[in-house]
Amino acid sequence: MICEKYVFNWQGAVLLKNILLIFSNILLYTFFMNLSRLPKKDTIIYIANNFMEKQPILFSGIKPTGRPHIGNYLGALKNWVELQHTHNCIYSIVDYHALTIEIKPVELTANILALAKTLLAIGIDPKKSTLFIQSHVPEHTELAWIFNCMTPVAEMERMTQYKDKAKQHKKNINMGLFDYPALMAADILLYRAEAVPVGEDQLQHLELTRIIAKKFNNRYEKYFEEPQAIITKAKRIMSLTDPAKKMSKELGESSYISLLDSPEQIRKKIMKTVTETSTSKTGNMSPGVLNLIELLNHFDNQKASQEYANQYNKGVIKYAELKTAVADTLITYLKPIAEKYNDISDIEVKNILRDGAVEAKDIAQKNLKEIKNIIGLI
């Protein structure tokens, strides 16, 4: 009896082994068949997406209205590069948003290509992130119309940035300027993003995005996440010519340092920086000096920034030396970015943007189809 029982168990074990072997072969076959159908996806990415914990989806966009400056870099773009290691990043050049101001077609085209090259030059990696042009994925504007039909006008009217922009562009207060927060919400929610890196000036728009997501979920069914803000750690960088105002291209070319400015341009702008706007007591740092010391601190020269801060507090600071130190630091930091920018050809960047649009459209089409089904469109 013992012998018969032993034989029976051994035969059952062999049968179980064969079943498991067949099952594992089926899984492997399915795995590699799926892998072969995925364009631009290597084995490591496929395994990561299917067998490891998925990274949260992150979306952010930038308008092609000119060359990014160091304020844009510290306030957003530097963070974009770092977030590639912790999130599934979807980055877009939001050219539709750029149409809210008057801009010549030739200038807009040039800005788009230059901005894409700049993003690649600072470290945006198309193997880690999806980079594309907003207008190449028409689902953005489709979803924006759906959101328009469920967003109260009162919500748009309270947007403070619209009021500020309307004052700056009094001759061109258009509907796009008023309504672009709905398109911004569509940009984010189309990919069901869970996180959005924003500056403080965009928090109100992100809150509107969360409101729209909540309205949709309550009216139909829970579909969208309410995306969370990722606030950059860098402080606001102020204008070189008016340290009471945030650095902006709208304040004139001498008021900011572009990421692609030549060493000569950087030095010239920094040496003309406003340092004292009024008589100030020792230890009471003026906005202009504080801005220069902040630049030293943010661009990897913390020791020098502390040294000049101490000198200022003692009333012995030499402005020329401070400005020279800031200029030298910026020139050294920005040089590799300019070099990499110059190495990227138009053909290369267009191919990256094309591939990025294909990846983005795959997600957008799938999600918009589900959204249309939910709201009753057939």
C-alpha cells in the first residue's frame, strides 16, 4: 500500500509539472508576442510597465512664445528633468495656448522648434518621457469643448491671470485668453494625469482642473483623478531691470537671461542689473542684491552666495564683484546647454516630436473614446 501510494503521488507530481510547464510556455509566448507588436518599446520598458509598480502619470506643458529664460528653468524646467526618474512624464509644447497673443506664423514655427531643442538640451529624455506638440493631438481641443459645456462662466471670470493678461493685451482680449484654463484642464485630464508640476501663479488654474474633474465624476461616473500639484522648490526669480517684478520676457530682453544667451550677452545683462532701488540700511538687503545672491545660490555656488550675503550685511559689499561672480557662474552653468542645443538638428527634433505625438495620441484616443461613451456620444 505504501508503494502504491508513493507511485500515485509521483505520477501526480509529474502531471502537475507538465501542466505548469505548458502554462508558463503560454505566458512566455503571449509576453513576446505583445512585445513584438510594441513600436519603440524595448524589453526593459515592457517588463517595467507590466511586472513592476507603475509610476504615476504626470503632465505639463509650456508655451512657445519665446526662448525660455532662467526663471522658467528654475521655476519649472529643471524640475521636469528630475521628475523623469519618479513619474511617467508627458510633456507638451502647447502651441494652441500661444495663439492667445498676436504672433507671426514664421515666429511661432521657429519658437516651437527652438523650444523643443532647448527641452532636449536641458535633459528631457525622449526614452523616459513623451514629448510632443499639442496641436498634433486634436483630442486636446475635443475634450476642451466638452469641459466648456460643463464649466460655469463664473469659474472662468474669477481667474486672476486672465485679468492680468487682459490688462497687458488690451487690444487683443480674445475668447481664447478667457477660456484657455478649460483647454489647460483638457491637456491634463486627457491623459488622466495624477500630478502636475506648477508654479504658484498656476495653482488657481490647477484648482479649476480639479473642480472640472470633480464635476465630471459627479455628473457621470468617477473617471478622472484630481491631479495634485508638485510645487518647485526654487524661489521666484525677479527681473534684472525691475527686481520688484517676476522675471518675464514681456518686460524686455534686458530683464532676463535666456538659457541660450551667449557669454557676452549674459555678462552685459548682469553688469547692468539694478542693485539698489532706494537707500537701505546695513543688513536690510535690497531686492536687486537679493536676486543676484539667489541666482548664485540656485546655480551651484552656495558658498559664494553666503559670502556675498555676509559682506552685504557688514556693509562692505562691492557690487561689481558680485555681478562678476553671478555672470561667471551663469556662463559656466549654461554653456553645456547651449552646446547640446547646437548639436541637435531640425530633422532629429522633428522625428522626436513626431514619435512623441504617436505615443500621446495612442493614449488620448483611447481615453477620449471612453469619455465619449460615458457622456452618451456614439
